[in-house]
Amino acid sequence: MHTLKAVRLGRKGDLTMKASVRIGAGSAWWGDRVEPAALNAEKGRLDYLCFETMAEATISAAQVRARRDPSFAGYDTYLDDRMKAVLPHCVAQGIRIVSNQGWINPEGAARRTVQLLAEMGFHGVKVAAVNGSLITDQVLELTEKILENGESTRTLEPSMISAEVYMGAEPIVQALREGAQIVFTGRVADPSIFLAPMMYEFGWDPLDHERVGAGSAIGHLLECGAQVTGGYFADPGFKDVPEPWNFGFPIAEVSPDGSAVLSKVQGTGGAITLQTVKEQMLYEVHDPANYITPDVVVDFTQAKLEQIEPDQVKVTGLTGKPRTPTLKVSIGCVEGFIGEDMFFYAGPGALRRAQLAKKILQERFKIVKLEAEEIRIDFLGLNAIHGDATPDDAPEPYEIAVRVAARTASREQALKIGREVDGMAVSGVSHTGKRVPHQERVREIIGVWSSLVPRDQIEPTITYLESGSCW
């Protein structure tokens, strides 16, 4: 039990602009490691620690789970692990937290965090929940066309399970301005989580597209965590980085003019170089001159990178263009099921045995009248990634995993995949290695479609809680 009983995080009535703000990454996605976040909180000398835990399908998957499991809390399933690891450091050092770990229940994430704070003996900490991103009940009235195929969004109605609009930084800024020390959101664009502290601390006007553009670009550099410190970058013999088992998460020291110095906690693995920063800067950016976010259209084309110290890169020249009148919406729909399983061969002749096994399964799927929109039988280690583009003269592997998958309209049809793979154990080819089928071999498919809604039709709301108070 911590002895500290009453704490306040963040600025204590000081309305002067800071010379700089230190913002650290706490996660890049739902399954990211916790230890680097704790290290940033402990040793990063941060003003803010920001957690990004969503992918396109995160909220839709959460909606599916909530339909099946009434006990599902609806927020990041690793919330406890992350908060327990960082709250003691953040409270002790006055580090504010901004996070989209709220998923489909930001208020639930806030309530749970208030509980954790109270259990640690930290009272008087104000926690905000930003709502408004879930627009499932309104989306068909607010949207017209599906961006991917031009059809009416009404065509999605029979299979739709959720719709989430990408909100921006402004409601987070409001929560910070109103004294929140920890802010949880639902679907907010990844860079916006990091942008909000800059807008708040420096007093940037939301329509100042040059500074907001720079801040969003910095948020983009931070949002993928270790990718800018050497994670997902290392390629042995071509792009080597030290101690890749010990990557630190990035920290940006941002100035009021929108420039920043990227660094990491001293002694951590990985590296921050011009090359690591460039790779992340262009990651998932289709047009570097027009990277659209809810807050601004970012322009990376004038960026200047300078290696000022080992593991320190200064970024200047980032800017932006006026924001769009619409916001993107992700619409999650149920689109059938996937049945999947695998088995194995090893040693001389592994490939020819796998090829015969593939033929056997293809014929048996006809016998059991498998109704599938798509069937794939891939050889892991040979063609599972490149498929038909695999060179004909690719070297024969010593061992092969045969992965079998089919996309079907019903769970009943998807179950046939595992049943026929089970049959390969004794009614198949010599030397077939088979897993004991304890794992789930059928999963529901969530398709994600996109549309646009008028910005002025989205109205965020904020709920405030406080640790130690009655709620």
C-alpha cells in the first residue's frame, strides 16, 4: 500500500506556456509490451504518457464479444496490467495519462482506473471518459456511401454490428483543461492522443493547421511505439540494432513551434536514427503531402531530420493543411466464419507428402459438400505468404506446416475444416504430425467498411470521476 493519500497530477494553477513538453509512448496496439511503458513512466521525465491500443477491427471485435459475453467490460483487456505498472510512477511524478483504452466503454475504463487508484491509496485524482465515437444507432442516417465500393451504407444494415467515428484531439483538450489527470477515450485517431497534450499546453488554436499539422505528425511518429526506436525495423545483416529484446518506447520533447526531439530512455535497446524515423514517418501514409486526420491534413513533405546525438533525432519543418469537413467512420459487419487448422511434415520428402495431403483434402471437401466462398491450403515455409507468386524453383524445405482455411457463411460449414484435418491423423499420409485439437478452430469474421460523416453532426461528451469519491 502506498502511503501517499492525496495527489494532484499535472499543472497546479500555472497558466504560463511551457518551454517544451515531454510526451512518451505507452503502447502501439492492444497486445504491446507493458515493460517499456513502465520504464518510460519511471525514467522518462515525462509530462504525458499516451497509450494507443486500437486497430481497425478492435471495437467491432469488442462489440462481438460483448454480444456473447455480458460480463465483458468493453475496455482494453490489459487495462489493469498497464495501469498497475505505470500509475505509481505517474502519480509520484505528476505525469498525466491519455489513452484510447476505453474501446466501447470509456466510462468503464475510467471507473476501473479510479478503483485501482483507490486501492493504491491515491485519492483526489480526476479521471475523464470521452464518449461519442460510437454512432451505431445513427450511422445509416449520417452516411451515404461506402468508400470502398460506392454502394449505399444501407446495404450494410443486415450485417452491421457497430460503427465508430474517428474523433480528434479537441474533446481530450477540453478534459485536460477541466482538470482531468487521466483521460480515456473510445475511437480517437491515433495521432490525436499525442496531439491533445501539445494543443493544451501550448494553447494551439484547433484551426491553426500549421502547428496542429506539426503536432499530428509528431503523434504519428509516436503512435507505433517501438517502430521508431528500431522495432519492426531490424533486419539482421542489413539493418542491425542493439539489444532488440530491450526496445525502449519513444519520447518526444516538443517545442511550441511544433518542432520536436525524439529520444528514448538511456540504456534501452534499439536505436533512434534518421532511418528509423523516416520509416515510421512514411508508415501507412499513402500521400505524404496529404495525410488526413480528424484534426488536420498533415504535410510531411517539408520535414527536416537531424541526428543531434546518438538516439536523438530533431524533427522540424512539419506542417499541415486545413482539416476536412467530414470524419471517417469504420462500420463493422458480420461476414461469415473462418475454419482453420494445420498439420505437419518433416524430413526428406516433406513437400511431396504435403502435396498429396492437399489433394486428399480437396477431394474430401467435395465428399462432405463443403460450402465455402474461399478455400486455402498453404505450405508454411514455402508459399503461405507469396502464394502463386512463389518462384517455381524455390528450395524444398526440410519441414512444412500445412495450413488449411476456408471462409464460409455458417459456423456449421466452417467446422468441417477441423473435422477433415483431424481425419488426416490416421486416414492421411505417412508421417503426418497433428496437434491435439483443444484450441478453437472456428472464428467469426468481422468485415470493416468505411464512410464519411459531417463533422458538425458528432457531439462528444465527457464524464468525470475522482478517486476516493462516491460513484
